[in-house]
Amino acid sequence: MTKQVTLRDVAREAGVHISTASRALNPETRSIVNRDTVDRVLATANRLGYRPHPLAQGLRKNRTMSVGMVIPDIENPLFGPIVAGAEQVLGSEGYSLLITNTDISQGQTSEAVDALVERRVDGMILASASRSDDVVVDLVDKGVHMVLVNRATEGVPVPAILGDDLTGVGLAVDHLASLGHERIGHVAGPQHLSTGLGRHQAFLTRMHSLNLEIDASAVEEATWYQVDPGYKAARTLLERRPDLTAIVAANDLIALGCYRAVMESGQEVGVDVSITGYNDIPLLDLMHPPMTSVRVPYRQMGVEAANTLLPMMSGEATEDRPISIRLTPTLSIRQSTAPPVS
């Protein structure tokens, strides 16, 4: 195993004291060192392949160089790109990302957040927020640097990186309407989450704007963003409204549950009932039939979250940064949607 190059090695090779080498390598103290000495130390560090240890840097700045990230359901594929985007940015700045999964439990979320606070993370990225969330309120009270992703908490001044659900659901409804669908139902997400409520409201708004008839009988709430709750909600919806020719699902996993309910009723997805998903997770093009879905730039969501959090942790955040950023979705059209059967 190759021996890791240390600051002492750089100082010895450059012919300077270790404290001088440290000052020359630190942009904040470089100005107090002779320019020729700085150039020699930097050239030596580059030649030896020296990389400052993130923890040592953090200790000098009273930081742990770590960020906690709370995921509510690690089995949901949408969270992978968010993590990847955040880690890409944070890793380039020397931070480690500590990821914890709460299995959709508010109690586990509280325990996970407490554990991260005890580890003295420099900041947090929360993908677990609900519309009314005591955990988020408590972190605000403690002064913890924090950014929400994918979901928002009402009435709490915390930066949030979100998808534009009003536009996204509008794309799905517009697409179905353009195919000739008029009797469109909605399998909504949990209404205690901003994504569930926001997409439900967006569905109603777009249906009304297109003068398409909609009432409570055409909407059914799934208890969670997974296949089985989606199946149960869609089965109930189709039993109540067998005349529906299309369903807008609140996410892709719920939409897969809708697939099952439609097939169980003896109908065919993309022929008798068109279905749209939301998120455009991987492998939807391999489903039968391939699923039409709203694509949200989730990796960019992670990137924006990290870029928002970094200046907060360094004390460089400015008041003019928006409290939330909404990323624009697009629609991936596949074979799960088609004109209604005449």
C-alpha cells in the first residue's frame, strides 16, 4: 500500500518549517508567506500528490466536514439521483455525506436526526419533511443549517429544492386531454406531504382549466408512494368509477400499482386505460407497456441542495438567495398512454 503523503513530507521536501507549509497551503493564510516560498510549497505538494485531510481542515475551522442526509424510503429509486448530486458537490469541497433511512416513520426520523446532531454534522439535507413537521421546527430552533429536498414544510423559513409539480402534473393532464381523454382520474399521494397535496391540487387546477369534469369520486388517495398502496387505491377508484379512461398517478410506484389494478380488472394499460406516472425513475421503458411519466431533474435537485447548504455552513450565505428553488419537469411519453377506445 502506498504511504499517504503528509504535511510533514511536503515541508521537508520544500525545505520549510511545517507551520510555514501549512500557511502556504491555506488560501486564508497564504498572503503572510513569502511568494517564492508559497510557489515552492505548492509545487512540492503538487509533485508529491499531497491532499489535505478533510477532518484536519475541519478541526481547524471547528467543523466536522460532514453533512447528514435523511431519506424517508431508500427503496424508492428517486432518491438515488438526489444523493448522487449532493455527494458530487459536497465531496468536491471535502465533505462526507452521512445517509440515514427512516422507513417513512416520523419516530425514526426524529431519532435519525438526533443521531446526526450528536455527530455534530455541519449541516443537513432532509428529504423526509412533511407539511407539518416538528423535527424541522426543532432543527430551526437549534440553529442547524438545513435544506429540504423534494418536499417542503409549511410556515417554516427553510430553503427547499423542489420540483414544479404544478407544471409537471399539468403536462400529464394536457397530454391525456390531447389524446382525447375526458374522464380522467387521479390516484393521489399522501396528503400530509407537500408532494401529495401539491400534485392533487395541480391535477384539479389543470382539469378545471381545460373544462374537464372532475369530482371527488374520480380521486383516491394512496397511503404511501409505493406499489401496493397504489394498487389498493386504484382498485377502489376503478370499482367506483369504471368509466375512467385514464389515470394520473402521483408517482411511478403508485402508477405501477395502477397497472396491476387495471390488469386485474381485465383491462389493458395503454389501450382501455391510459396511465401516467411521476418522477420517471429508471427502467420505466422496460415496463409492459413502457410508462409515460413526468421527468424531474432529481440529480440537479441534489446539486442545488448542496450548493445552497455550502454557503450556509461557511457563514457566507446571503439573504438574497431564494427560500426555495423549483426545477422544471418534462414529460417522457411512452406506450402507457394512447387515445381512448371509441
